[in-house]
Amino acid sequence: MSSDGSTRSAVVDLLLEEGPISASEVASRLGISAAGVRRHLDALVESGAARVSSAVGPRSRGRGRPAKMFALTSHGRSRLGHAYDDLAGAAMRELREIGGDDAVRAFAKRRILTIVRDVTPADGSADSTAETADAIARALSGAGFAASTRPVGAGVQICQHHCPVSHVAEEFPELCAAEREAFADLLGTHVQRLATIANGDCACTTHVPLGTPTVGPDAPDGADGNKSASERVASGTDLDPATAQPSPTRDRLRKEPA
């Protein structure tokens, strides 16, 4: 691959793993000139592989005009490995035709459990939950999801920057639902999906609160759905998907129990 081609691939990798990201950040990370980065970014935008948006949320710093942020589009992601989408979609449709929705859900569950089979469940402590989240991210990366974790508020987020089955997951949301359930089982706590690539977001983002009791039929009153809006914000389970920050609008709309 030519030097120019290698740089373009490196830019695409950063958009995949860190996007939305500014041109200056890309230049700093790759150690090349801002002008060189902009040439690659302009080419990606022109081809429809990337899109531009203004900086919002915690990554928006300083005063004045917001920085342009770049992220891959669904077209750009399609270049990263969806060769078997048509075949996988046809197989899933046949599975549903033969076995119904239960068969699809069983397949989705078996698939994610195979991916995370070596992950040790959390023991209930915050440190153990964070370590299990990291282990889940590593397992997902090994399966092609380019996953990572990051601390946010009173928890961590599992971010899947690529989904090799996103086109299939658009038609079969059971795949995403099975992932969330498997994460919750391993982490021993309620988790919240904030965004998914299948729905057009930049990444699949799952929020994991730290130090929250296990949610289930035996959970104490006030856990999970019985929490007030302010409690959900404090624990990090009521966040704005776009900014990963507490959503004041949601907090106002959710009324406390009488």
C-alpha cells in the first residue's frame, strides 16, 4: 500500500475508533500536518464515507465557532467488512421462517455468549464491574467490534466503534437485545443502551453504572425503573445518547411518584 493509502487508512481507523473527531485531533494523533489531514478528510466526505458535524457536549471546548467534527457514515462503515451481510440476512430470515421469533432470539443469545464465553462475571464491587466491562470490550474487539471502555459520570461505557453485523441487526434487533442482556448478566447490574450503529449512530454505546445493586425480581424497591428521575441521573442511567451527559429535559419530564 502506498504511503498516501496508509495515511488514508489510518485516518479511517481514527474516525472509526474515536469519531466524531476534529481534523486537528487527527493530525495530532497521526503526527502529520493539518493540511494533509484535511485533504484526506475532504476526500472521505466527498465520497460519502465520512460526514461533518459541529462539536457538541463534553468534547466541545472553548469559545467561538464550534470545531468541525468528522465521523464515518454508514457507507464508510460498509467498506470495513459486510461481505456476508446478504447471506447472513437470508439465513436469519430462513431461521425465523422455520423456527419463529424464539429461534432467532435463541440464536442471538448463543452468538453473544460464544463471544464473551471467557469473561469472568463481576462480583458486585465497582472495581470488579469495571474490570468485567474491560474484559467484555476486549472480547468484542476480538470478534471485530473495535470496542473500548471509558469512564462517564458514576459509571463506565462500553463503546463498540464497529459492528460487523450492523446491516443484519437493522432487520433483526434481537441481536442487539441479546448483547445487552448478556452484558447485564456478566456485570450483575442493569445496563442501558444509549446508541446503536444499527440505528444510525456513530457507535453502539452501553452505559454501565458502578456500585448499583443487581436488578431483578428480588431487587429492593427503588431499584432501576422504580428510581426517581434525579436518582437515575445521579447513577448515570438516564443519559442523553448524543452527549453521554445527564439529560435535563428527561429529568423534567419524568415526574416523581405520588
